[in-house]
Amino acid sequence: MTFNFGDIVDADAKAAKFREVSSRLQAGKDQTVAIGDGANDLKMMAEAGVSVAFRAKPVVRAQASCALNWAGLDAVVNLFE
């Protein structure tokens, strides 16, 4: 799956791309992380072993493995140390 400039990337496209990349990398679900902030990221985040809500809407925070509300994106590294 490739995206071209101007393509609409919806929830299904994000989830499909996540599965494609995971498969190409031969990564098991437990080896993957997805980060999102809106409802259109939920399907992708459901594909991941760890899902991170980054400064996200309440519906995303409620379904994510963890949430980062006040830290920068680099704080994701601290989840795995």
C-alpha cells in the first residue's frame, strides 16, 4: 500500500499500513507500538502490542495501553526502559 499526495488516509488505511509494515518487518504484535491522538487512529492502535495515546482525545485515551498528556513524544522511550 502506498499513499500519494492528496490521498485521504482514514482509519482503515492506517490499520492496513500498520499491518503491512509489521508483516514486512516480521514483527509480532508484541513487538509493535502505535501512537495516535484521534478516533481515526483507534483501528491502527488495536493492531499494536502497545498503543500510546499522545495528547489524545478522551475516547483514544480510554482505549490506549497508556497515555502521554504532558510529555513530549520522546517520552515513549521511557515506557520500555
